[in-house]
Amino acid sequence: MPTIGLLYPGHSAEDDYPALEVRLDSDLRLPLVHTSVGEDAHRVDALLDLGGAARLAEGARALVEAHSPDSVMWACTSGSFVFGWDGAHEQVAQLQEVTGLPTSSTSLAFVAACRALGLTRVSVAASYPQDVAEHFVAFLGAGGIEVTAMGSHGIVTAAEVGTLGEPEVEAIVRGADLSGGAQAVLVPDTAMHTLQWISSLERAAGVPVLTANQVTIWQGLNLLGEVPEIQDLGTLFTRSGD
């Protein structure tokens, strides 16, 4: 049974992960340690602080000591992509020095997942304010993924994102602009509950949907080798190994 250790900032949608553990009936362990948060704000300066090396190292040491994971994921999109392409890789490299384990982040997971599915053109449906969402678009571009359209919903705090229910999340996905030839919809923000709704989100979009909590788990498994097929977690978990 693989164990994917999660470093998760603050409190918003972390219950997505234990709920998935229950649904999978012990086929996967997803222990989680909360990293410290200065200010809960989808604002670039606050996010750079959120993803700072000292905060992550403190959480990583606690995670490894308490749970002995096989791989480690920094389960935060905005707290990784705001550092830029090179900065996100450096963030993970520093974190891996602390963990001594295969380590990645949610932003890097989005690019890896797109590549695994052969996706080159995507539409982004972001909860963030416009300026923060644009950093994600630039990050994807640096990874070779063209963003054909981007919708931002201006939600400033992770706590507020965590209150969104299935109808609100589905509306965000359904509102994604696919007119530019997007092959999938990307929904960043690990503060958003999505894991129990992936199948319905894909039906609403009519194309594959990649969400932050989904790609985080996928990448944690991908670091260890072949990702097993898991039903109800979307196209990523059924087609990425093709």
C-alpha cells in the first residue's frame, strides 16, 4: 500500500484526502501535515511567504517523522507556481533535500499530468483573482502547455474556496471557455473540494478535467512508478498510462 505524504497549507479542503482513503478502502494512505500560514490570501506576496522554504521544511520534517511516506507532495498550487517555473523546481529540490524522498508539488503535477495525457491546449478555470491566475497561465506556458482561455473567479482566501459545494464547483467548470480548442479544463487550488465529484465535473465539461487535489495524488503515485487505475478519479486515472 503506497503512502503519499501531503504538506497542506492551513485548513480548507484537506478532508478531500481522508474521504478518498475511505472510498479506496485502504489501497492508498494519504497522511497529511498542515504547514504554517502567515496570511490566508490569494495575493502574490502572501503566497511567496506561504511557500517559503522554512515553512515547508518544518512541515516536511514532521511529516516524515510521523508517517514514513514513500513520496511527498507540496499540496498547494498557488504556493508553488508563484515562484515561476525555475523557482518551483528549486522549491521542490530544497524540499527533497529535507525529506530524502521523491518529492513534487501540485503545480508541477499539473504539467506532468497534461504531458501524460498528451494535452497541449487547455482552458483554466481558476478560483483566484486575475493577477494570481495569470501566474498559473505563465507557469503552464513555461511547461509547454498553451492556455487557450482563462477564467478567474476572484476568491481571495483559501477558507472561502473550501466552502464551495458541488453546484458551485460544477458551475466554475461548466463556465470554462472551450472555444479555442482546449482539450481539457484545469482547476487549480487545493483549497477546493473536488475529489468526490471528478466524474460529474467531466460530464459537465465534456472534456477531461484536472483538479489540484486530483493531480497531487496522481503525481505522488507517479513519483513511485506506474500509477494504478482508479475509478471515479477521472480520465487522468484511467487513460494516463495508455
